[in-house]
Amino acid sequence: MTQEFIIIVALAGLVTLALKSAFIEGQHYFTLPKWFVDALEFVPPAVLCALIIPGIFKGEVGLIAAFGAVTIDPKPIAAAVAALAFFMTKKTIPTLTAGMASLYLVYWLQI
């Protein structure tokens, strides 16, 4: 790790902190329009989908890249099992456990 890398990461962190705190600190000086505040409700699900969906349906990273290719991609199956576990329990730990267990099980059954 070079000194330049550390400086760039620190500057990126400061920029991120400034952008996020601008909304929090700025609310004392101005109010956002209601339509904008209502639209902010949809940002977390949109970001989550943008991060998760490509990881499920695209590329050979992680498990497959480490252990080799298989006939059936286990990621969509594991995602479906994790979603089902979430809708049944509404808890994080059972969701993660079911998703990871099904990911490894489907992968190892094909080896």
C-alpha cells in the first residue's frame, strides 16, 4: 500500500462524508420539496437492486471462479432460497444462512 493510495482513499472518504452530511446539516437552512422527500424512499431498493442483480446473473466471480465452472449456476437458486427464507422469517440471519447453505449445496452437488 503506497502513500498515494492512502491519500486518495482518505480524500474519497472526505468527499463522501461531505456529500452525505450536506443533507443532514443542510436541513436546518432549507427544506426539500415534498416530491423529492417522497422520491428518496425509493433510493435504497434501487441501489440494492443495482448491486445484487448483476452479481446474481452476470459473471463468473467468487465461488465459481475459485473452484471451477459448473453446469447450473447456483447463484440464482441461492437467491431464490434466500428470498423465500426472508419472506417466511423476516430475519437477517436465517436469510443469510439459507442463502449461503443453498449456494454451497447446489454447487457441491454438481462437482
